[in-house]
Amino acid sequence: MGLDLRLPIGLLLAVIGLLLAGFGLASGGDIYRRSLGINVNLWWGGVLLAVGIILLISARRNRSAE
Amino acid sequence: MFRIQPGFIDYLILACYLAFVIGIGFSLKRTVRTSADFFLSGRSIPAWITGLAFLSANLGAQEVMGMAASGAKYGIATSHFYWVGAIPAMVFVGVYMMPFYYGSRARSVPEYLKLRFDEKTRCFNAVSFAAMTVFSSGISLYAMGLLLAALLGWDFHASILLSAFIVLCYIFLGGLTSAIYNEVLQFFLIVAGFLPLVFLGLKDVGGWQKLVDRLKDVAVSQGFAAGAFTDSWRHLGDSSRNPMGIEWFGMLMGLGFVLSFGYWCTDFLVVQRAMAANSMAAARRTPLIAAVPKMLFPVIVILPGMIAIALTGSQGPGGFHLPPKPDGALNYDMTIPLMLGHYFPPGMLGLGLTALLASFMSGMAGNVTAFNTVWTYDIYQSYIRRNASDSHYLWMGRMATVFGIIASILAAYLATRFNNIMDFLQLVFAFVNAPLFATFLLGMFWKRATGHGAFSGLVCGTVAAALHHGLSLPKGAEAGIKGGWLGAWTAYPSEMAQNFWTAIWAWLVCFLVTILASLFSKPSPEDRLKGLVYTLTEKPPEEDLRWYQRPAPLGAVILGLALLLNIIFW
């Protein structure tokens, strides 16, 4: 098939992760009262970024292996 | 009504998602050269992708929001839809049925019926299925438009047209491959958007043990056994002691056997994903791979409902609670969107809304791709234009995509004008679907079953479903769309119990009539049934596969895990 699906999924998760984590770093205080005082943007953004990067690396490895 | 006000960051995340969805469509455009590429992805997709798409095509927003609503209404017993219903059926279709679907080279489920039985059986299935897909994608469009208008204040017409247009774009360009790839992307987003919600909700309640304690109070206050919301089996002995209003036999036979097997084993919407796999082994693994995340999905779709009902009424002002509807009942259906708005700060809110939109689109795309295939192969090629060139059918597939989406939009508007018509149509489709699994079971495992037998079984089963519905009524309902329109002979404790028993009767009548009518009609010659019936088909070779790649051991492991879950949450 023409397209390794891990690329777009990894890329999208990484981009969303970056946006969320960046926004989480820049924001604080009051808006996190609703999420029980947890900066979910920063934490979950970091998780998504990590998952995205893992997918991208595994797609790249696969390509160089071929 | 509660309003959510998304900010710039939220719209930015949503825009990223939309750009990727359409981008996938464009990048797959050049892979579509023949009609087989468009409708079957050229049978070239690896099993992990078809597996996740198999799961995701069923994860429309109505499923996600409906399961959360049931979690709030019925508690953990909702997991029967997964651990008793879906999982065994998915193992069965992978291990026993996929060899016939994939091996017969049929291009659709109705086409399998044509190969195995005859033209009229195929026609009955193809026409009812095509109509059903259009209406269900219309109804989900309608639900989405209403939700976005109520929640975000978006324009009803604009949200319907925009999401229909995006789905149209990516299917038109890349066909089934594009739908499948996007379903996998949507699956990741659904998990990414909803999992933190469960975490925050659970933290708000004070952990699992606290949740169990609070649900005891909820159950007692509604007049059920104390553990009715957290024990899945213990209170099924007596239909009055559990909120579903069903006893174990009706649950096991109606939901576990007839309805779930009927859906997961015969509905082309999901089977089509497995047919796109790149080998017989991959096709058989598709539902098995899907079963693993499916088993864990109650955490994402049912647990939020249980959390929501536990929090309702036990929190101080400003805490989460389900609001009452005008008629006084709690607004269960809005559980997920309300929790999104309550717990997610800007940023995560965008991701949560993206997940909601992603699940709408994956459900709709599933219907549209199933529709364009059945329309083009089973209706257009069979009855309208028989021997055209392949490029003509490819063109017709793209046109059918456009037409199917326009028809869905019309159905959505029909639903806004005549809500009763939609309820009525869904009821009729339920009657047509209920007996289907009996036909496939006999077709695949009993070589003596004939075309006349299958057709008369299907018709009688459908009529039996309608009769049973017409003669029974759930407790407290008025005769009409809920049943009893021929006179209420029996009353069921709940609508769910009535549905399950309708399915059981339909199945039984179809099963018996098919056998009887088959015995009275001429048997099909055996050489015509090769590859279509169990006893006349060679087993697919498995020697070069490792044990975990073989369907049977994999299926056994999955069934064992599902059994374990049932025992843990007994």
C-alpha cells in the first residue's frame, strides 16, 4: 500500500501533543480548577507526544529495513 | 441547556484533525485504479489496520454516547454488550465464518448469499441493507447536528453539511482504504480524547472503591439490589432486581447469541473491513485483533456513565451532575458531552470535541462505504447494468458515494420533520435483521440448506419479529411504536427484555422454517457449494503460522480473557 499509516497517526498525535503541552506550559491556575487542579494539557500532551514519536520512529525503522 | 465555549486552541486542534483526515484521502487517491481498489482496498491491508478499523467502524458517536447512557442507566450490566455479546461473536466470525467470506471471493455479504443460495435471497438482503445504511447514517448526522447546536451553539445545517462534506471528500478520493485508514486514526483520537475523562471522573469520585459504595446508594434508592450497578451477573436471576429488567436466559440467548452474532457475523459494515485484509490469515485475525481492545472498551464508554450517575446528587453545588430533562427523567444521553464540558480545560476540550467528531465520522464513513459497495455490486451490477467495464463500476462507486451522502443528508432532514418515521424505520430494520444469523449459520454449516429454504426462512423470521413486537408491550408503555399494536398479550419488564425476546423468536422461526422448506426443496449440487459450506471446504493452511497467528488458539485466549472479566465483575 502506498502509505504507512503509522506516519500520519504518529504525526497527528505528535502535533496535538505539542500543542497541548505548549498550551499547558503557558497557561496555569484558574482554568485547571475544573480538572481538579491537574494541568491535564501538559501531562496528556506529553503522553500523546511520546506515543506519536514512537509511532514515527517505528515507521522510519521499517522503511530503512526494507 | 449547558453550553461549552471552545477557544482558539480548541479550534486549532480540531482543524489539525480535519486537515489530516482530508490529507489521508488525497494521499491515497493514486492507489485507486480499479473498482476492487475502491470497494475492497485491493485486498491489500495488513491485519492490525483492518482489525482496528473493524472496531472503529462500529464506534459511531451514537454507540459511544449510547453506551455511556446505558452505563448510567443500568450500571456495569451494560458490559454484557461487550463481554457476552461482541467478544464471542467476533471470535466466531474470525475462526469459523471468515474462511467462507474471504475464501469464496465474494465481494460483499449479499454476494455471498447469492453464491450460497440464490438471487432472491441476495436481493432481499442487499436492498434492506442498502436502505438501512443510508438511514442510519442520516440518523447519526441528525443526532450530531442536534448535539453540536445544543452544546456549542453551532448552526445545525452548517454542522451537518460540513461533516457530510468531509466524509464525502475522503471516501470519494480514496475509497474503502481511505475510510479504513481514517477509522484507525479516529480510533486513536477517540481513546486519546476520552481516556483522560475517565481518569478525572474517577479521581473526582474518589477511586473505584468509593464509586462502588456510591453506586450502592443509587441502586437502593431506585429500588434494586444494592450491588445491581456494579455486579454484572449476580442479580440477573430475577428481572425485577436489576435495572435492565432482564433475566439471564433472555440476556444470554437474545443479546449474547441472536443479536450480537447477527450483527458482528453478518453485517457487511464490519465484515467489509475484514474482507479488505491482505490474506486469508489476516482476514481471520481481523476480528480477533479487534476483540482485544473491544474487551477493554467498557472502561472508556461505560465507566463514565457509572461515574456520572454516582456523582449526580452526591456532589455539592458546582459538582458534576446529570441534569433532568423536561419530563423529569435524567438526561442520560448527554453524559459524555456534559462530562467533557465539566472536566476539560481549554486545550483538552478541543481534543475531547475532536474525539466526538471523529466517532461521528467513523460511524458515518462505515455506513457510506458499505452502501456504495452493496449498491454498485449487488444492485447496480446485478439488476441495472450487467456487463460494463471495470472503470464504469469505479465511476459508479464514486457516484454512489455522492448519492449515498446526499440521501443521508435528506434522511437527517426527514428526521427533523418526522421523528416518528425514523423510529418506525429503525423498528422495521430490526425486524429484518433479527433472523439473519440463522440463515448464515445454516448456510455455512448445513449443505442441505437451499435457496428457497433460506428465503422463506428470512421472510417468516421477519414476520415473526413483527408479530412478536405487535403482541407484546414493555411495562408502562402505551400501545403503538413500542409494541402491542395487535393487542398486548404479554408484558415485559423492560423495553430491552422485549427486544431480546423479539430477536429470539425471529431467529427460532427463521431457523425452523429454513430447515423445513429446505427439506421440501431440491438440494443444490455439491460441486456448486465448494468453498461456501463447512463440510465441503478445505481448511485454510496454517503450518507456516506461529501459534499466536493462528485463529483458533488466538480465539481461545481471547474467550478465556473475556470469561475472566465476567468472573471478576460477577
